[in-house]
Amino acid sequence: MQTLACVCAVLVVLPLLLVFYHLIEEGFTSINWSFFTQLPKPVGETGGGMGNAILGTFILLGQAALIGVPVGVLGGVYLSEYGGSKLNWWIRFAADILNGVPSITWGIVVFALLVVHNVTLFGHILIPRGFSALAGGLVLGLMMIPLVMRTTEEVLQLVPGGYREAALALGISKWRTIVQIVLRTASKGIVTGVLLALARVAGETAPLLFTALGNRFWAHSLTEPIAAMPLQIFAYAISPYDDWHRQAWAGALVLLALVLFLNAGVRFLTRDRFQSKS
């Protein structure tokens, strides 16, 4: 049985190793300084890079974090510390369903809300309709909310109840107990959930096709289309040009390295927890 379990573990890891090896073989030779700093070359010219797409990816992830992290964390705090059991059950049920919604569905919803129609915030802030970085950041942020909320709730429930009782016995208000004790105790787990959510949305292509659209130039405004690595890889992969194919492999390698970096950050933040169990 131990041998069988070991073989199954190898079979699980083997596809990742094969993908990583193939990406290195096909794309590593196209990675250079120009790849990270230059714009894509026109059709027919070799060289250039994905500097705009790399910058656009970080802009979109930053917007997604600004939207998804506060809402997700506060939602997790409500589920863990407040609310009734029946209401919380329905919220958890809805969050679990949203976690399983295909990403293209998220893209279509935001497409109908921001791309097709003008949106007015707070009565006077007008977001013009059309493909934009704001729409792309919004769709990624919405995809992060259910995952961050459920992760935050689970982590907060692991905080011993004695911490809360001791703080309340000392006369500390409930909201200060949550902010200064419960959240600080569970901070590593919350950051872990946030990084996992960012790693999940970093490689999404379908929702960005309906919202950010893509751009071959540097991003100058959040209300204009913006480039992103998944979009650039998709466009290059379906093109008939060999040089674009090489850059698509290089972009896929960089994107995979970004996801691996985020997951390595998760393992680093949770190393104390694993060491304490061993």
C-alpha cells in the first residue's frame, strides 16, 4: 500500500514537472532583458517583448486585491464572529457556488455591467462604458471574494475561543477583540488565502477577453483597454508567426513562475504551522 500511495503521488506531480520542463525547453531561450522591458514588435518583425503585458498583469492584480481582499476578509469576519446560523449557512452556500462558477461567466456579467453600459458611482463618479482596466480588475476582484471569504472564515474559527473570552473579560469591546487579537492571530492564514486567490486569478484569460480586451501599448489610463500576460499569450499562441510562438512560450513560463512564487509565499508563511505538527 505504501508503494501504491507513492506511485499515485508521483503520478500527481509528474504532469506539473512535464509542463514545467516543456516550458523551460521552449521558452527559456526567448527570455531576456528586452522581453521584460520592450513593447511587442509589429507583425513581421522579430524581437520585442511583453513589458506592457507584465505591467498590465500587476495592475490588474493590484485592482483585484483592492476589491477582493477587504470584501472577502470582512465577509469572513462576519461569518465567523457575527450573524445567525441560518443566514450564515446561505452565505456559505452562495460563496461555495460562486467558487465553482466558470470564469467566463464572471467575464460576461462584468461585460454586461461595465462594458455595455455607463456606470455612475456615488451619484457623480461616471465610469464610461467600454473595455478597460477597471472592468478587468473588477472581474478578477469579484472572483477572489468567495475564496478569500471562505478561507478567512475557516482560519478565524481556528483561533481558540479562550482568546476572545480573555479579552472580553478584561473589558475590551468585541470589535477591538476581533481587530487586535483574533485577526492578528490569524493573519498568516488570511494572507495565505489572499495569495492563493491571487494565484488563481493571475492566469485567467476568458474573463479578461470580455473586459480588459488587451492592448499592444503601455497602459496610460484605467478607463482604456490594458494588456495582460494571459491575453498576450493567447494572442501569440493562435498567430501564424514562429517568433510570436516563442514569445508565447516565454510568457507562459514567466506566468507559471509568478504562480509558483505566490505558492512558495504561501508555504513560507505557513512553515511554522507545518513544523509544529511534525
